[in-house]
Amino acid sequence: MLSHILLLAVWPLLGALAISPNNTGISRSWSEAQQLASEFSARLTLTEKAFLATGWILGPCDGNIAPIPRLNFSGMCLHDGPAGIRVADLATLFPAGVTTGATWDRDLMYARGLAMGEEFREKGSHVILGPVAGPLGRHPLGGRNWEGFAVDPYLSGIAMEETIRGHQDAGVQACAKHYIGNEQETERSSVITNGIETAAISANIDDRTLHELYLWPFANSVKAGTASVMCSYNRLNQTYACAHDRTLNEILKGELGFQGYVMSDWFATHSGVDSVNGGLDMTMPGPLSQGEAQTLNLSAIPFHEIPSWFGTNLTTAVNNGSVSEARLDDMVLRIMTPYYLLGQDQDFPSVDPSNAWLYYVSYGLAQLNPAIPVARDVRADHGALVREIAAAGTVLLKNEQSILPIRNVTNIVVFGNDAPDTSDGLYFLGPITDPSRPLGAKYGTLAVGGGSGAGRTSDLVSPLRAIRERGYRDGFRTQYITNNDLLAGNNLTSIFPLPDVCLVFLKTFSTEGWDRLSLENDWNSTLAVENVAALCSNRTVVVTHSSGVNTLPWDDKVAAIVAAHYPGEQAGNSIVDVLWGDVNPSGHLPYTIPKNESDYDFPIVNITGPDALNSDAWQEDFTEGLFIDYRHFDAHNITPLYSFGHGLSYTTFDISSDAQVSWIAQNLSALPTPATTSTPGGNSELWGGVLNITTTISNTGSVAGAAVPQLYVSLPTRQDGGAPSGTPRSVLRGFEKVKLEAGQSIPVTFSLMRRDISFWSVEEQEWRVPQGDLQLDLGFSFGDIRASVTTQI
Ligand code: BGC
């Protein structure tokens, strides 16, 4: 147990610089930043170089690079996570990745990234441990899918780009994670039982699938200039992802031209020399031991005494020649260049002193006490943005007889344990620290999932609170039953009189460290909905706060269904905005909702009994190749309940059938010209526009709204020169969010890049444009195509 006195003794070392919340506005080119980094590196001893690549102690931030006081370098602070600063007071809990993906709105993705970046910077955090593109969402039950944006690589890629630009425009480094193949949580890490180590699961992915699905959004991330990439816990094709020469050295740093640094996930490093030579640049959380830290004249908290693979082991490896000094210099250059690029050497705010306390208090390592400083309030007006994004990421799945928006009601009942304030507090870490509560809090709205992607709120507006406030304003009364046991037992006798509308709030908890057990919503949701629907025939509206894919077995018994995902701290306000029509819903599904759980065919690999301990037992074969989510449903002729990309509005939209195609590239070569320089994102020709398609989108209803026209592309496959077998019939390659007044029509142009109409040729190790008929489908979801055009490549 740590005393707070020890913490206070350590703290001043980390908070050396003055607080300056404004960005410095420094604008440096990569080569200028690299020059500064190399001048800095030239002044370092071998040990200091090694320590720069090794995390320090636990706290004040999730990851820490030790200061080097003699060079006035105050170290680096790395913080979770993808929905806001997890370990911080008076910071904003933003909508989760899946909610943001469901907006299909580039501007909001960027605005969220920027606002998060501002908060991290003002809290003194140099690096945001996010955003997330892995897991992509192969398994609908995957515990961390909600941290990312979408199961489709194109949509995920755009969201990664916008988010990273936002973070880094605020002066904070982004860390695209988890690279690569971390698609399930079960056995994601190695496990030691009775001294015997069982290796982490091996995601066995072929080269084409890797490139066209799982790598795709990371390519966007590199193109957007992400400072760092976090390698994942799992093995890939039998080798740990953090020592994977092929994916780190050849693909990420070679093919994609990544110039920043690869950081390990926490304790995901399994070797020293092999990992460093395999492409790993920084190990997290290290840790440096107390002895190692003392060589820097720092006192360390003796919390982790697990030896690190780096630290002094790395200096030994350089001294004995197993790692070249040039490689270590490259690591330092990669780590320090983004630091200088973003001006973090100048007037960067110190780490908020309350952070260390919060960290230790929340892990039970220190007690609350009056000496703890008040947190720096970095929330600004971000609550309004959270509310806007959460409403924009809310998907109206069904709306019979236009029961929504709610109008002219005098009496409403709110049902469900997701509706009220949370019973267990305002922090959502969940079972990662308390396995006795696998579904998180029983009572209370679910604003975000659990684990490192969770967040802490200073205030969380629950649906029940927001609806009651609306009722006081509009003059309706609000009854409620928030105990799902009563609902499941059909004990609804407290309700009187019969309401105009019944709202049922359901939740689906999902967390790092565990995969979900079922696609249904939690807490007896099916019985709860069926009983309410029987009472409130034709007037039941179900709202889900969920990590993503659910089965909805009561779909035909209710009038409306609203998928509100994980909305962040304004949960109640954002859902009231949509239910009462202040915001016209415009969210669309970033995944497919099935009729039955069995429609998805991607079971989580789970081995039980003695076999689970076989050192190499855990194998996850991605034999479906490119056919996940809607591509899988399409290939197997399975009709989903709600298609990928589906989302209703309170108005109606149309797409004109006479779309115009114009080729930008004349005589497009099948292969791009080989790149002569290494550019972030890889060969720049892949990102060049080759073809435009223009159509007209109309609002055919009576209120203003935002449409999301989507472009799906079918590569030629049957002809000679077409794409090889294993190519999905149709994939997403464009979308726009288009705001339209009632009756308004506007032209919309989609631009396709070379990469968008190519497949990865394994033989040639290159993106190849196939020859033949290219079909372009425009619609409002994968299952709602309104116009098609064919053009010749
Ligand atoms: C997670 C990472 C996270 C890290 C630091 C790990 O368990 O996988 O996503 O950034 O912890 O908290």
C-alpha cells in the first residue's frame, strides 16, 4: 500500500513545467522535427536512450516515459483512452467509437477528435491511447468492438483519419491501436498456470484478408500521420504481434511508410531482442525497476518489480551486439520526432496533479485525503458536442405509424434498469477490476463500456432524469419502473393510468478482457419488453444502450426501436432530443443486426478443460477471409433484420436513378507506379482519385433532416482479368452526410481512389485494379439500393 506522502514526494518531478492550456501553434515540418529529435538523441547516453523506449512506473498516467532532468526533458504522459481521459476528474466522457461511427459524419468525427485532444493536452497528456481500429468486429460478441467505429474497414478508416487529425491538430499524439488481429478478448494474452505458459491466441489471417480488411483502417491512420501505433496482445500467424517482423517492419514501416513509433500494449512484449529487431520501438508499461530509475536520479514507486524486457536489458543487448546501436537510435528518433512535430517541447502543460491521486485512489493504493489538489477542469463546452454526436449516432431502426417523435402526451412510463442514474457510481471500468459484476452496474444508464476504453464522468445525465425534466417543461407526467426483475415477472401493477407511450430502456454491457456471452440485451430484456408491450400495445418504444450487434426477438411486438449505442455523459439529453424530435435521427448502423444469433457464424474461440492449457492450443483461423458482417450475410443469402447502413429519419429521402460517372484517370494501369520515396500511407497513387460518381439526393418528406447516401462497389470478378475468387459481391466505398431542408434536392459527388477499386494481389504484393465491369450501387443501406450504374475499367 502506498502512502500519500510517498506520492507527494514523487509528484513534483513529473509536474516540472508551467501550465499553459493553449496550443503553441507551432508548425514544424516532419524533417525539422526529425532534426530536433536527432540533436536531442545525440545528447543522450546509451542508458537514457534505452529508458526512453521503456515505460516507467504506474501512474500518474497510464503510461509514462521517465523525465531526463539534466536535459530539461520532463518525460511523456500517455493516457487512455478512446472515449476521453479515463483516469481524470473534470474531463468529458465522449460518445464511444461505435456511436461516432454510427454518425457517418466526418465533421463530427473530427470535432470529437479535436475536443478530446484539447482535453488531453490541457491535462498534460502527450499521447492519447486511441483511436481503435482493432478489433474491427469480426466477432459480433467481441468485448471491445464498441471502442472502434465500425466493422467495415472503409468506414473505420475514415473515422480513424478524422479522429487522428483532430487529436494531433490539438497538439497531442494519437496512438492507433490494436495492431493487429486482436479480434477476441478470450485468451488475448498468454496465461501462466502452475508455472506453465499457454501462448496467447494466434489470429491466423491470410495476406489478402489482412490487407483488405484488418490493415485497411491502419493504412488510413498512417496516412493521417498518427504518431504511434500500439501492437496488440495476440499472436498473428503464430508470432506475437509485438515482435512481428512481417507486419511491423515490412508492412507498417515499409509498405505503409509509417515514420512514428510502435508501442506495445500493456505487458504485450514477450521478448527483448526479437521484439526490438521485429520492429517494436517502445515497451509499455515498461516498467523500469526502482534500481533503473535511480540511475536517472529519480525515486521510483516500488509498485511493479516485474523485470522489463527493455531498460537495462536493452543496453546490454546493444553492448553485446544483438541489437545494433543504429536500431536503438532509430527507436529514439521515431519516439521523439512526433514530440517535436507537435511542439510538445514548448510550453506543454504539466500533468494535472490530481491525476496521480485519482489513479492510486481508484486502484485502492491510496486514500482520499484533503491534501489532494482540485482537478484542472478541461471540459469547456464539450458537453454540447457530446450531446450532438450522441444524437447523431442514434439509429432509428423502426418507427411504425410514426409513433416517434413523441407529441401531445400527458402520461409516459419509463421502464428498464438502463433508464435511471447509475447505482454504482460514475466510473465504468467494470469487471476488469471486479469480475463479480460481469455486466457492470445493475441499475443505471450505460454511457460507455468497460476496461481501458471506459471513462469517468463528473456528471451523467440519465434518460429518466432528462425525461422528467422534459415532462416538467411540457406538462406530462412520468411514471417509471426501473427494476427489470419486476418487468420480467410481469409485475406492472404500480402503473396507473394506462400511459400514452411506454419507453423501455435496455442495455448491453461489453468490456475489455471479456467477450460477450449473448447477442441479446442484458438483464432479462426479452421478458421485460414482451410484458411491457403486452400492457402498452402499439405504443411501446425500445431504446438500447449497447456496444453494437444485438438480436431483437421482440422486434414485431413493439412500435419503435432506437439503437442509441454508448452515448457518453449526455445520455439522457441526447436521447430526449431524438425521441421528441428536436433532432431528426440520422444515425446509421455500422454493423448488421441479424434475425437470429446463428445467422452470424463467427464463434469466439473458447477452449475449456485441460486442453486449454496446451501451450499452443489457442488458434483462431480466419477462414471466412473477407466475408464478415454484411459480406457474410450477402454471400450466404441470409436476410438480416436490419442491414448494415440502415437508419430511418422523421423525413424521407430519395436518390435519383441517373447517376453520372466520370473517369478522372484515363487508361488506368492495373498496377500503380512503384513508389520511389516512402510516404505515410504507402504509395501515394493508391490515394489518388480515379473516378467520380454524381447523383442527386432529395428530401421528399416534410421536415428537415440528414441523409446518408452510401456507395457500394462491385469489382469485376467473372471476366478475364477480374478480381479473384474470395472477392465479396459488393463493399462500401463511399458515404456522405447530407443535410437537407424539406423538399430540397442537392447533387452529391463520391470520389473513388485507386485503392477503392483494387484488390490485394498476393502474388504481386501490390494493389491491382481488375479489368471488366465495375458496378456502382447507391443506396441508404446495404439492403436498400436505389440506383446502380455500370462502367468499364
Ligand atoms: C489495453 C490498451 C490500453 C492499455 C493501458 C491495455 O490493457 O489493451 O488498450 O491502452 O491497457 O491502459
